Amino acid sequence: MYVIPKKIKSYKSLMVHCFENNIKIFTLQYMNNRQLADLRLRIW
């Protein structure tokens, strides 16, 4: 079972967190840089 970090306080921050982690899991070879993940998040 996945544990949600305590810093997450809202639904939006939860969705952002899940999206960022999905990016890291599925496209790790392209998304090993957090800034790049943040850029993709803004585009999305």
C-alpha cells in the first residue's frame, strides 16, 4: 500500500504528487530531473 506524505494537505497537491510520481515511474529514463517533471506538469 502506498503511503501519502504528510506534507500533502489538499486534493490538488495530492493530484500533483501522484502525477509527478507517475512521471518518475513510467518515464524514468527521460524524467530523472525534477525541473523537467515540473515543466511537464505545467504543460499537462
